[in-house]
Amino acid sequence: MIEVNGSHRHVFANPYGKIFEIGCFAMAPGCISHGAPTTECTWFAGCSWRFSLCASCF
């Protein structure tokens, strides 16, 4: 776990009211990352993101 903007856990709502709970990690063994990191639609200025899924659930 890592802290971004002072916390590991963040809760956001998108413009449609959908709630997202986000955990910030430097690494997540056991997960499969999908796609290249992007800064598009990031919750955190200057940070990139990508989807990651549990390898056992995928």
C-alpha cells in the first residue's frame, strides 16, 4: 500500500453519481494489469492508472 494525497484509501463519485473506492498500491502480486498506464481521467493529478484484476478471478 502507498499513500497518495495523504491516504491509501479514497472514495470518489463520478459525474453520474457512481461511487468508487480506490486503494493505492505500488505493487499488487496476484493481480493481472490490463492496458498501458494512462493519465486520462485520473483521480490524482500527475498520476497514471490502469485496471488490475485478481488473477484467480480473471
